[in-house]
Amino acid sequence: MADKIDRKRKSIAVLIFLSLVVPSFLAIPSAALAAQDAGPYVIGETAVIKSKILGEDRRIFIYTHSAYGEDESRYPVAYVLDGEWNFLHTSGVIDLMSSRELIPWMIVVGIPNIGRIKDLSPSPIKDQPRGGGAKAFRAFLRDEVFPFVEASYRTEPFRLLIGHSLSGLFAVDTLLSDPTLFNAYIAVSPYLIWDENRFLDQIPETPAGRIASRTFLSASLGAEPRLEAAFERFERILAERNSPGLDRYFRRFPDCDHETVYFQAVVRGLLDIFPDWRLPPEAAAAGLGSIRKHYDGLTAKYGFEIRPVYFVIHMIGSDAMERGEIDEAIRILLYAVGLNPELPHAYGSLGRCFRAKGMRDEAIRNYEKALRLAPADAEARRALEEMKKKGT
């Protein structure tokens, strides 16, 4: 019995891996790719916000993954500072990790700089008298960028801020001064020595419970001796405050320097914030109740409704069908079509299940639905012809 359960779990683990790497309904034949016209490869869009707060036009970059247009799902938003440098590769990291179900699919918004020191620093200093515009820049995000993005794209009420160096300082400053502006923060090599270390000196004494709602922070540092003492002090400050709503992670990357730490720190930060996102094989093996419990737990943790990716559930249901667990397969596949009623593949699988149970009318209804959505589905067409010809 134990061997049977173990084989079932291994089967589902392999199935999930394959469905994540090469989802069958997303695969594009090489011949089809070759037949397409050559043209530009576009990864995102550019928008311009005429900012009354900053008194200038500001560009933003927006990335949505390839499945964004397939249904009406909504997505968390990752806001990437220093967007002229970090938008492209951060979008790639998020796309790769979300396609493996390690993190949620997200919309990525890059915010390039015009006056980097002015916008991102918390106070003016002797050498940078134009600094200290962080408060106004936060107002720009809150009152102009967020409303634009949330009106233009299907977003969930979960925002992530990613910053490096001076923009990492801005992320920390935002967490301390307006913690509910974002739900999660990734601060890479935050420049906490700003103003000769006075930034940390001036953190106001606040009640331990200030960050009461669930908030996530991943802060990272490479081999950067100038920043080490301030980084350690910041870690101690948060430990002393002991805010009950703050999940905090402090990471060191001794093999990286200030220029190379960003890449590893963003990956690690995303895993810190979403450590249990992927559906475990044992949960998939335990059936629909366990699958739904996993996603209900994520919903409770992150504060917005989280549903599984359609094709993963479809593949789990198909695997149950292949093992002969027809009733469980039907339950899982009905859940899959409930997630996305306009994708055809689960209807064909349901047709096979109902046919195996001798439920002819239900089988025909699901095969016909599959063909309405995918007229080229040869398997569904052949099954319908056989059933109507034989009357079985």
C-alpha cells in the first residue's frame, strides 16, 4: 500500500513538472513558429503619466505575461524601481519563476528615473541639496501610478516593491514611514548610510505593533563592508520593534558585490515572500480536497483570492483518469473547467471519464463543448463519431 501511494506521488510530481515546463496547450510547433512573419519581439508597454505631484511627465514600463489575455484573471503587481536598469531582467526572472509555479503570475511595472537622488532619498544632504524628495515620490506612486495601473490592468490588491541601493533605501524608508503602501518589499543592498548614517538615527520610536497587517520584507546584502554595520543595525531595530504583522528575512550573499547581488537577491526575495506557493505533489496526490485546502491557505496568507493555474489542475485530473480513479478525476476536472470555462482541454478529458462510466449523454455534452471551443480537436471529434455511430 505504501509503495502504491509513493508511486502515485512520484507520478504526480513528474506530471506537475512536465506541465510547468511544457504545458501542452501552450506549446507551439516549430513549423508554426517558422511560418510566422519576422518582426519585433515586444516584452511590454510604455505609458506616460503627467504628474501633477512631481510637475513632470513620467514614463512607466508595464509587463504582462503571455497568458494575461487568455481569461479575466487578476494579478498582483511588482513595482520595480530604477526601471531603466532593472525592469527587463526583473520581468524575466518573474516570468520564469511564475511559469514554474514558484510564485504567482504578476504584472511588472518599471519606474525609470529622471532625478534619482531627488526622488529616492529621504532627506537633502550637503553634497546633494536637491535630495529629500522621497515623500513626494511616494505620493506620486500612491495617487498617480497606482490608480493608472489599477484602472488599466486587471490587478489584485497585492503590491510588491523592489529596490536596489538608493532605491533599496527608498523601499526601507517606505516600509518604516508608510508600511501599508505595499504588501511586500525586496530591499537589495539598501543604502542605509545615507546622510552619514542619520537615516537610521532618525527612525522614530514607534509602538511594537505599528506594522500590524501582514507585510513581507526580504533584505539582502552582498560583500559590501561600507553597508554592513548599518544593515546589521537595521536588522536589530526591526527585531526590537517586533511588529507582529511583519515577516522579515535578512540575507547575505558573500560571493556577490554591490553590482552582482541584485540578481540572486531578487530570486531569494521572491522565494522568501512566496515560500509555499507551488502545489506540493503530496497535496495533489491526496485529491481535490487537499488541493483546495492548499490554495485556501494561500488566500488567507496573502489577502486575495488565489486560484490554481488551470492547466496544472487539468493535468492532475487527467493523471487520476489514467490511474483509473474516474470519480476523483471527474471532481478535479469539473473544478478545472470552473477555473476557466473557455479553455477546451478539460472538456475532452471529462468526455473520456463520463464515457468510461457509461454516462453517454454527459460524455457527448462535454465532447461537443470541447469541439465548440477547439474545432481541431481530432480526439473529441473521433469519440463523438464513434458514440453516435454505435449508440454507446
